[in-house]
Amino acid sequence: MRENPYREDREELKELLMQYQNLKQGISHSFIEEDAFERIIDYFDEKDEMVQALEAAEIALEQFPYSSLLMIKKADLLLANRKYQEALNILETAELFDSNDVNLYILKTDAYLALDQQQKAVELLEAALGLFEGEERIDLLFELADVYDDYEEFDKVFDCLKLILEEEPTNEEALYKICFWTDFTGRNEESIRLHQKIIDEFPYNELAWFNMAAAFQGLKLYEKSIDAYQYAVAIDEKFDYAYRNMGDAYLRLRKYKEAIEVLEKVLELSRPEDVIYEAIGHCYHRLGNYAQARFHYKKAVHLNTDDSKLHYKIAVTYMLEEQWQSALKHLENAMRIHRSITEYNLAMGECRLNLGQYKEAIQYFSVVVRQKQKNVAGWEALIRCLLKGEFFEEAFNQSIAALKATDGKPVFLFYQSTALFANGKSKEGLLKLEIAMEKAPKLLKKFIELNPAILQNNQVVDIVARYKKGRKI
């Protein structure tokens, strides 16, 4: 065994480059072997000295004019220099001397693609697949997959990757790529069958388990996907993407505690991300633990300060705890980024309303109804605010506008009745209540919520008593 092979190789290369320089200058008639020329060309290529690399290739071909290997080397350099047609011409010549070099077909494919001749590239590779086997055939299939990708024949990309995995089931590059293309093409059932075969033969291949889990997830079979992800992380306990996807599957099943557990594992294994903190916050939110939800939403905001949605979500947790002033602060942050989003204006109006700031609340609710005129919730919020602020005439007028804008939603008849009663117009209020009960008696609770004391009015009680389950008694 050589004591210092690296040093010896370096010395050999140094000697070789000296011989090459002598040959160029005509100082020496020493002979340089074909494979030595390869090393010289590669040396210049690796140093990004393309002019010298091409010159070395040309001198080499003067010494070995029938070397297909050196022709392929030169063609590769020409392609790097965007001389596509010249490269193709050399490759055509190289093919006459040796048609069994897989690099010949790969470089010809690159040249065809650069010349926008995708169909020729496809035909070349499809024909070449019959000439090779093993690693060389797999290289061609990867090349063909890339061509189909450029050509937007996405199902054929999947087909190429499937062929690779049928020949070499543990090929990592193909396993990584086919996961994306399964999702993109929607060929989940096919992917499950393919990966089940791989798992049967290689039960400890975590990528195969992951891909099968992702395919189950694509079919919304979340329980099965979780089972498969658990196998993947049992094999590789640091497989952060498996934990990430498992968290999503638990979320879909509304299993929030389990989702939190696996998403926290993602944070342990990888760089902190706002989307993971946001997802954990969402889980706590759903579990009614608003303090923890807020804590994680704030972690997400620190990583992505420009996401208005995160500021809004923090505000909502405060609103659910009736901490209106705190909510207001975070809504202001959200609206500094995106002022016109309906949900933000609705929430801001709600905060102002609960703080007794009726005129300000009306402004925000008015933005909502202008933006989405058919939005029932926006109109309801505006009218409720007008009633609470004792703007009874305006509440009545807006109830009429709401009825028209929402194609006659009967809830606004109840709002009209409430506004009339509040404005001291009991007779008109009773008539409007009668019409509302005729159309939608099940909405009576909305009417009562607006003014519970109205049930002390005997005439109102009489009207209510005449209706049951939407019919007159």
C-alpha cells in the first residue's frame, strides 16, 4: 500500500502537466497516453479554465483522432460553452466509432434539449434504453424523466421513476423524486402498490414507508398514513419530514394532542419554522388552551413578522378570552400589513364594539359590508353595533339594505323588528315580527338574543305562541 497516495497522485499530475506543456511547445517528443489526456482535460475543467480544457481536448484528438472517449470529452466542453450544434456534430462522429458509451446518449440529449428539439431527445433515449442495462440504463431513465419534465409529460416522469424502482428498489434518488410526482400526478394507488412491493423485499427502507404513507395521505386515508409514518420513524428516529407529515395527518383527524407531540419532535430535529409553530398553536387553539396557542403563534411571528395572519390568530385568542384591548393591538399589527382583509375588519369592529367604541366599530363593519355585500355575518355585526350604540333609525335602514343585498335573508326581518321596537314603534315592530315568524320561525332566538326583555311584551309572546316548528298553531 502506498504511504501517501494523494501526494503521489499530485506529483504524477504535476509531471503530466509538464509533459503536456513540453508537447505544446515542441520541446519534447514524449508520448502522452489517451487516459493521461483525460486527466489533463479534467484538470483544466475542474479549475474552470475552459479555454485550456478545450485546447487540451483538441491536442488529444490530434494524437488520437479515432478516440470516441476524447470526442465525448470535447463535446461535453462545447455544451458547457453553449456550442450545441458543434457538440452534436462531434457526438455523431463519436457514435460511428463507439455506440456503447452511455455518456454519448446523455450528452446528445442535452444538445437536443438546448436546441429545443425535445422530440428527438425523447426518441433517442427511448431507443437507447434497449441497448443498456444496470446502472447505465438507470442513468438513461433519469435523463428521460428530466426530458419528460421539460416536455410537461408528467405522467411519463412518474413512469420512468417507477421503472427505475422496479429495477433498483432502493435507489434513493428515485424514491425521493417519486414522492413528489405521486402527489403531482395523483397516482396514489399505483404508488402504494409499488412501495408495498419494495417494503415486502426491503422492510427496513424508511423512504419506501414514507412514500407509501404520503400516498395514503393523498387518498385521505389518514389512519393508514400515520401507521406507515410510524414505521418510517421507527427505522429512522430522526426522520423529521415523516414527523411533519404525521402531524398534518393527526390534524386532519382532529387528534390535536397527538399532533402536538409529533410536531414538537420536528422542532427538536430541524431548524425552527414558523409553519410548525403555527400548526402547534392551531392545535392548542382547538383544545381551548388559548395561552399556549398564543405562545406558539408568537414564536411563529418572531420567525415571520410579515405574516398578517399570525398577528390575527394571536388577536383571536385574546378575543376568545375577552381581552379586547390586547386583541386590538395585534389586529392593528395585522392591518398594518393587510388593511382590507374582511376578517380583520370584522374582528376589529368586534373589539371596538365590546370596548363601547361604537362609532369606530361601525366604520370597520361598514368596510366589511362594502367589500362583501352578500356576507350575512358582516351585515349582522353592523346592525348589532348600531342597535347597541342606540342608532335605531340607522339600524332599521341598514336592515332593509341587508335584506336586499342578501336576496331576502329573513334574519334581517327580525333585525328590522328589533330596531322598530327599540325606536318606540311597537305597532310596526309587531307587524314586522309577524312577517318574520311566518318566513323563518327558527330564527326567533336571534330576535330574543338582541333584546331578551322583549319577552315581557305580551303581544310579542302572543305572536310567538302562535308558531311552532314554522307553522301556525
